[in-house]
Amino acid sequence: MPRRNKRNNITSARDLPRDGSSYWGTRTQEGPGWAFGEPYMVRQMGSAAARKFYVCPGCNQNIPPGVAHIVAWPRERADDRRHWHSACWERR
């Protein structure tokens, strides 16, 4: 008789915070120079998860699929996410 894997730890679905802070690796930093002092939520996007083209606001160049980069947004405006080259975010 084949073995059956049972899941005893079934959790109910829950709403995630709108600022996205529940994801692993999300941290708070001060914003770029033009938004200095405003707290930003910052997340590393791995190369395997990067599947689309994005335009970096720091240099106006493409971030092609498969390139690791940074995703950042103001803590109060989660809809204002931007994808940055890691180097552009660091020198902002």
C-alpha cells in the first residue's frame, strides 16, 4: 500500500500587510536623495525571480530578465514600487 503524506498543520489564509513587509528580506531604509528622510521598504530580487524587463529610475536603463536587482517603495505608498539596479540604489 502506498504511503500518504498528510498535512496536519493546515493554516488558514491571511491578509498580508499592504506595505509588503511580511516577505522575507524586506527591510526599511531611508529613501533616495530626492526623498531623503522618507522611510522606504527595500527588497532584494533574485535573478531567478526577475522575469520581466524593468526600467531603473536611477539611470533610465533597462533591467533585463534574469538580473538580480532591488525593489523599493515608500512605506506609506506600496503601489509606488520601483525596480532599481543594485548599484544605482546604493549610490542614490
